[in-house]
Amino acid sequence: MASTNCFVLALFVALAFASVDEGLAARHLMQLPTLPPLPSIPGIPQQPTLPPIPSVPPIPSIPKIPTPPPLPSIPSFPNIPTTIPSIPFFSPPPSTKSP
């Protein structure tokens, strides 16, 4: 528990020193002499106008393909039963020995 408190205290101290450095850096930047203005960026030259796109001729219609004759019908398969019939079990023969 003491190591956690020590870690938190060290974190606060580090943050305090960091903010002091930032404050000093900001004050240093404010005391610099004014800089000359930046040169202006040249504009982008205008693109020449393009000629119009030529018109496209109409697309010819697709020729009709003759349809093949209908296929003959497939005979239907007989129904296959899905249940397994039960196997009859016979009772064992009576024993011939007496106890």
C-alpha cells in the first residue's frame, strides 16, 4: 500500500514539474521578436476547357437465339419407406431342468 502512495506522489510531482516547464516555454515564445510574414502560396493555374465528348452511336439490338425443345419428363422414383420395421422377438423355450 505504501508503494502505491509513493507512486501516486511521484506522478503528481512529475506533472507539477512538467507544467512548470510548459509555462516557461510559453513565456519564452511570447518574448520572441515578431517574425516576418510568410510568403503567399501561388495559386493553382486554371485548367484549359476540354472538348465535348463525342456522341456514342446507338447499340444494335441483340439477335434472338432459338430456344431448344423441352426436355422429356423424368419418371418418378417409387417412395422409399423411411421407418425401419420392427423385428419380432420370440420368447425363449421353456427350460427342461428343474431347480
